[in-house]
Amino acid sequence: MTRREFTKAVQRAALARAGGRCEGVLTDGTRCPCTLQVGRFHYDHIIPAALTEDASLANCQVLCRPCHAAKTATDVAVIARVRRQRDRHTGIAEPHRRPLPGSRASPFKRLIGGGIVRRDTGERLR
């Protein structure tokens, strides 16, 4: 899935909607008091672009740099979690992942005396 950026028309409309102020919401629920300065704000996807292809005005917000950095930090964790869940649901696994030696997922079992036995056949290897 490719990242969809906002068009110039959407950016103009979002900037007009913001009214010169950051659209970020602080932790106490109030709107960020920062005024937008040229070159010191970002157009942000409300729902991250990695999760949706929506590049419309409804998914666009204008944020000051500190608000954008804080939101992006939380978005990274959400995106990673969603990708892990999607991979687990579809059965995608890391191809180079090996089970820990002696764990239940391993084909070998370590005996208390130090020997190693193959789990499926019971054949003693050491």
C-alpha cells in the first residue's frame, strides 16, 4: 500500500479550517494554544496513512511541530501493533525464526541427565 499524500486543495482547506491555530488536542482535552507559523507546522493524517488510504479533508489536521511529534510517537506503536495482528491473522511468520533449543517448539528435548532426545521418535542423540 502506497502512502497517499494530501493534495494542495485539501491542504488549503485544512489550513483555512484551522484558523491559524494548531488543531492538536492536549492531554487535558483542550486545544493546543500554538499559532501556526510558516514552515513550522505539518499536515497530519488523523488515522495514520499506514492504516488507511484516506487522504481527504476529513482525515487531515494541521499540527504544530511538538503536537505532530507527540502524535507520531503514539502512531508508530499503533501501526506496529496493527501489522502484527494482521500478520498473525493471515498466518504470516518470520521465515528465519527458529525455536529456542530445548523449548516445546523445538524438535529436541533435553533430559535431566544432560542427554538429548528427538521429540517425535524418542531416539537418543547423546
